[in-house]
Amino acid sequence: MMVLYSGTTCPFSQRCRFVLFEKGMDFEIRDIDLYNKPEDIAVMNPYGQVPILVERDLILYESNIINEYIDERFPHPQLMPADPIMRARTRLFLYNFEKELFVHVSTLENRGISDEKQRDAARTSIRDRLAQLAPLLVKNKFMLGEDFSMLDVAIAPLLWRLEHYGIELPKSAAPIQKYAERLFSRPAYIEALTPSEKVMRR
Ligand SMILES: N[C@@H](CCC(=O)N[C@@H](CS)C(=O)NCC(=O)O)C(=O)O
């Protein structure tokens, strides 16, 4: 059985919890206190971070790598596109999300040394990038079109935290809000939320 070591407020862990519930197979989630990490976390992940997935002698870290593995082990419903060109484009998009959106998450999570100026710069970068993505969601139901995919999984935890991080989207980004509601109403999304995440949004 797969075991996921997960942070109860960690957006990256939330991605993996979301995929596990979408797949509907047997798994165990172990909550990790990030302020008092058990020693075995550093043994399993040299970067000392969650999420970590363990299945027999396989140990994986990095949310997107974990999620691609789960997707290949349990292909239904398939979250990476079947077509190689679309898969490559999806991976490029996932990379872009990390570089342009999630790179700012640690600043906003207030770990490390971020001051208010840095936090404001992070908020602006996220707001502007999301506003750029809005036109895509005018005609698309999901990031890739009609089908729910790994891109939707990857971005959902950030959209859930916008208010929590103090980010207000411009009116032009209304399609993003509608899209977010579509993601948040998925049964697997709701099941994957921890009590600490549930209270992040009113
Ligand atoms: N790129 C990683 C980021 C994981 C990450 O930043 N995890 C944070 C919690 S949200 C963590 O474990 N922090 C503990 C630490 O760095 O000591 C992923 O996608 O899995």
C-alpha cells in the first residue's frame, strides 16, 4: 500500500492527496508536523521536505514526480494526456507553474526570512500570472480543455489559498474564480482537504 507523508497545510502535499483521492485506491496518509519533523523525513528526502511517497522499497519526493508515478501505477482516470506532444506540453506547463507561481509560495508561507515587501512582491507576481491565464479559462472547462488533468491538480492548492495569502485577483480574472469553483466542487478535492485547509477559505 502507498503511504504519503503529508503536511496538513502544505500545498504540495495537497496536490498528492488530491490525486490519491481521484484514483480511489487504498493508501495511507501520515500527517507530519513541519515544525517538529521526525528524523526519518531527512533520511527519505535529502531536502527534508514533504510530500514523500513510499511504496515498498520505492521512496519518492517532489509532488509532481509523485503524482506522475501514481498516475502511471493507477491509470484510471488518466491525469497525464496520452498523446506524447500533449504530455510534453503539460510537463512544460507544470514547470512553468513552479517557476512563476509556486516559487513564491515559501515567501507567503512565512517560512524563512520574508518581510512584508517580499511578500507583497510575491502576491503581485502570482496575481499577474493568474490574470494572464484567465483568457484560457474563458472557453476551456479545465486547463487543457474539456478534460481534468494534472495541471488542474497542480494549480488547485494555490487557488484555494489566494485569500489566505492575501491575494486579490482583478475583475478580468473572473474566469479563474469560476474555474477554481469547478475544481473545489470535485468530490476528491473535498475529501483530500485537511481540517486546517478547510478553514483557509470562507
Ligand atoms: N518542490 C517541492 C516542495 C515541497 C515543500 O516545499 N514542502 C514544504 C512544506 S509545504 C516542506 O516540507 N518544508 C519543510 C522544510 O523545508 O523544512 C514539491 O513539489 O514537493
